[in-house]
Amino acid sequence: MVSPGVRANLLYQLALRDFKQRYVGSLLGWLWGVIHPLVLLAVYTLLFQHAFGARLPPEESTENYPLFLLAGLLPWLLVSETLTRSANSLSEYSALIKKSIFPSEAVPMSILASNGAAHLLSLAVLLAASAAWGHPPGKSLALLPLYAGLLALFSLGLAWVVAGLQAYLRDTAQMLSVALTAWFWATPVFLPEAFYRGRLDPVLDWNPVRYAVLGYRGAILGAEQPPIADLCILAAFAFASLAAGGFFFRRVKRGLPDVM
């Protein structure tokens, strides 16, 4: 039996190892976590605002399309990257998983923690750009940690599911890629929510990431506080995902040493 202190230290070491591996051998190291969103912001500004002349409807929290897009893209990337990388994560630690003392559930958790660190760097860039472009932090920004935390819990529950499934069903990663593509376009990231309304109302209402995207935009760019109802719905999805994912992984982890 592994003590909580040992588990916490193991999770920290795994997350640190994963974060370092992202930038191993690069000259700038973790600074790429800042450079990447800056480049995205510059490309989106040039492409959508200047080349295509993209305009947002007046009910949106900003008229600046690059900020609108990046504020919606960051929560989506946290979910999609966590799930994609978790799908094949257990195979990397197969030698340790075959030892019953190793807590295999810590592997997807470490990937989420590593992605979370990169996510915070990107958020810092977005907040600085928002302030520079006329959206200084407001009272609604206090809700951003809640949205980020609930999104992380939601991602972790699904990460446990896809990691466990991939160990038994090797097509899981491929099916996940297809599902994430459809899920992305069912989420108001590139397009304002008004585009979907009247066409895909049930899809929006049952899309957990939609609530996170709107929450991020409202907290970072909006002058008004995001609806508390959306936060409550996201919380329900998050805890349901965490409970279901935890239950599923506990059931399948017993057979992991035999299938790895």
C-alpha cells in the first residue's frame, strides 16, 4: 500500500518529468510555453482580423476576434491534449505497472498536471494581451480558477477512461481522434454561439466544454460576471466525469499487469 505522501511525491515527479520532456533538447525550454500562444495570437490577428476581416456579433464580450478565439481555444486544448496524451500513457510505464505497488492512476494525473502548467503559461499571455487590447481584468476574473479547476476534473475523469480502454482496446486512440474532431466543431471555439443556436441546441446544452469556453471568455474578456448557472452545470459534469472515470479505472486497473 502506497502512503498518501509517497503518492503525492510520485505524482509531482511524474508531472515534472513529463513537463521537462516537452522541451528536452530545446534552447528556450519552458519559454516555448509563452512563445506558442504569442505566435498563435499573432497569426490569428493577421489571418482573421486583417485578411478575412472577421467580425463578431454585438452580443459577444469582445469585438477582437483573435482574443475571442484564443480564449475559447485554450480550454479546448487543455481537454483535448490531456485525453490524447493519456490514451497511450500507460504503455510508457508498463514495466512499473506490472508491479502491483505502482499507482497507475497517477499517470493520467501527471499528464493533466503537466498540461495544466503549460495552460497557465498560455493564460498569462492571454491575460496580458487582453489588458493591452482594452480588456483589463475585472471582477469576473475571480471565477476563472473555478472554471479551470472544474475543467481539469472533467478532463481527468475522461483521461482515466481512455487510458484504461486503450490498455484493453488498442483502437481507442484512433476512435478518440475522430471523436475529438467532431467534438471540436460542436463547441463554439471558432464560431460564436449564436451560429449554433436554432441548429444544434441539444448539442450545445449537453456539451461540457461549451460551458468552460463561455466561462473563460466571460471571465477574461467580459465586463459582466459569467452566469452562475453555467458554472453549476460545468461542476455537475466535472464531478460526474471524475466519479465515473475513477470507478472505471479502479475496475480495469486490476488486469493492467496482464495486458500491458
